[in-house]
Amino acid sequence: MKTEFYIGFVIFALLLFLPLTVIASGKLARGVVPGELYVYGVGGTYPAAPRWLYRSTDYGQTVYFQNETGVGLFGEGVVEGEVYKYAGGEIYYSNDYGINFALKSIVGTDLDAIASGYAPGEVYTSIYDITKYSTDYGETFIDKGTCPGWVASMSVGHSAGEIYCGCHSGDIYHSTDYGETYELIIDMSGGYTIYNLTKGNEPGELYILANYMTLFYSQNYGDTLCQQYSFDDDFQTGLAGGFISGEVYVLEDCYDMFGKEDLYIHRSLDYGQTFTASHVYSNHMDVLLPEAIDNLTCAPSDSSILLDWWPVNQDIWGQPETISHYVVYRSTEPYFVPTSGDSIGFCTDSSYSDINSRWATPAYYYVVKAVDDSGNKSKASNRTGRFNRELTNCD
């Protein structure tokens, strides 16, 4: 019994102190303009940090919070500012860089892959082996064809109707007719599981991430396949093609048994043969939103409307926060979702006067957001406005 105790204690100690890690679920997608990347991952290196959507405009050197969202899968759009997400059986679309999303359709089942198309409004999804296709930003889908394998990842190609599908089995298929028919172009079965694939910058180029750690590259639609790089661990969960020839990005997302999670963006300019890494939280530590304003009020002041609220001094986790300014939004719709087009100004104090607006017809409604000194913007405040030509507060 004593021997068993000592053996059990040693095993427990090893488990406790070895840097045991498990794979996290970070995602990566390229934007439309050079240097633009979308990242889905943790909001910090502390335990139980939430997973949010971020955007980088400097090739992954820094990331900025876009949306407090749970993302199962997501893909870039075709026009600048577009991004898609899938979560909880629903597909959403954003045209403001992922800050706000609109529900497009309820799939009601788990998707295995999602990819934007070649033209605006085109979206491909896969449920097991069935390819579905939309031309209205994901509102409606039609069944196209069946890929001869369980699809793990999809990527649009460089021409209309062209799409690649990577399967869990290690096979990669190519379609040039919107997913109606598929041709096997790469067979990696027996040794590799395809986790992610993406087109390169030139037609026929394809990057493949297998077994979470090994990067392959083909420049001729799979006729030849080269192993480019093998990472030291199997925590590479995201892959995105670049904006120039030879450029490719890999996202590393993992956490240890104590709950500490890290996020790295690896960038290559030589087709994945060498990489430089950016530690996201070393370069941009503050990714938490300021606390939202919940006591916005309005009152008449001569011909104007005076907005007033309590200053924000902490983030959503209750930590001290430095506010740079407040953005004021206005609309004639009482329950509007504020966008940049609704902004009428900003202020550094906790009050704002909307000049000559008291008797406007139709009436105005307002929300305010706080912006911290790192550029993180809070959720919208409560709403206030004017009814029946007299001012009252409305939540």
C-alpha cells in the first residue's frame, strides 16, 4: 500500500508541474486589405479569459477588440469590412469589421466549415460532406454537391466557382463548379489529418495545416506538395493566406493545465519555410471593454437636448480603466443599433449638448459609448429620448 501511495504521489507531482497543455480553439482569417487579419481567441492570459473577435491592421503585430462574440467558425468577406461568423447554429454577417453582426440564417445544426465566395454575397458551408452555397450573404442556401469525405476546412479559390475542401481523412478535393463536383488533388490519408487549408496569393497555390503542427505548400493545384515547416507543438489552430507571394499566417492558441492561455500570430514571407512570431498580449495588453453606461439621461436646455451620465472608471471585469472619450449616437429609431453613421460627436466629459435638437421632427433617441485609451469601445448605453414634444427618460 505504501509503494502504491508513493507511485501515485509521483504521478500526481509530474502532472502538477509538467507544462501539460491542451489545444484551444483560436481562429484566423485574412481581411481584404494588406495587413488586415481577424483573430478569434482569448481576451488575455489570465484563467477563464473570455473568447472574443479581434482585428489587426498591422500584419498581426497588434490586435484590437471588435466584438464580444462566441464564434464557432468564421470567414472573411470579399469587400472591405465584411466578416462572417457561425455560432450556436446561426450564421451572422458584418459589414463594419466585425463590430456589429446581423443574423442571416438559422442552420440549426453544426457546421464543419464555412468560407466566403469569390463574389460579394457568396458563402459556402459544409455539413459533414454536403456543400451548401448562398448568393445572398448567407440568408438562404442551396445544396450543391457531395464532397467524398468529411470536410474539416474550406477555402475559396482564385476564380468564380472554385473551392477547395480539406477532409479529416487527409484528402483534399478541388471544385471549379461551385461544389457540384469534386476532384481529388492531394491524398495525405494514412498519416495526416487536415485541420485547415487556405489559398495562397497566386492561382493554384495552397497552404495546408495538418495535425495542428505541420505546414505543407503546393504551387500547382496539388501536383507537387512540399512540407515547409513543422512547429514544436501541435497547438496551431488557425491558418490564413497572405497579401503578397510567399506570405502566410499561422495562429497558435494553447493553454496549460492551470488555465493560462497564450496567443501568437506567426508570419512567413518565404512560403512557410521560416516564421516570425508576435505575442499578441505583449504588444497589446488591454483588450477588455470599458463598462457600459447604464444611467444616460436627457433634459431640455433652451432649444437643445442635454445628455448626462456618470463617468466610466472601470472595465467589464471591474478593473480600473482610463477613458479617452465618449461617442454619442443619435437616431430617429427608438431601438436602433448604433453604427459609425449614427455618431454625431464625441466629448471627454460625461455630458453632451445636442444643439437645436429639442423640437426636431421626428424625435431623436440617443445612446453613448465609452472609449478607453487603447481604443476599446464599450457596449451601447441605455437609451434615452423625447416623446410627444416633451422630454422624458426612456430605457
